Amino acid sequence: MADAPPPIDPDDPLALARGQSVDGLLVLLERLEGAEEAAVVRSALAAGVPRERVLGELQREVERRLQRVRDPGDDGY
């Protein structure tokens, strides 16, 4: 029997993005007001960009947006 996933740490703003597939990250990106970016990712996949390459960039974008939601007003500058 497979182990249950570990519980999500409520103090970790990036926890929702960890361990997600490309599809899961796309859904999360859309929820984070990234529908246009998600469409670009889908187009890249349809054009043959490898999923592994897309996954890394998508992961970073979702994490950036999650951090921004957690720390509004902090643009990182």
C-alpha cells in the first residue's frame, strides 16, 4: 500500500507547489491569476518542448507567485 503524502506545512508558503506534476502546477498557476502564463506553457508543450524543461520553469513561477501571495507588497527589490 502506498504511503500517504506528508501533511502540508501551513507555515511553508511554497508547500502547495512541491511534488506537483506539470498538470497540477498548471492548475495552481491558473488559480494564482496566471491563466495567460498557463496558456503559454500549454502551447510550449504542444510545440514539443520537453516536459522536464517546462516543469522547472513552471515550478519556479508558481513558487514566485505563492511567495508573493504570502508577502504582498514585497516585490523582492
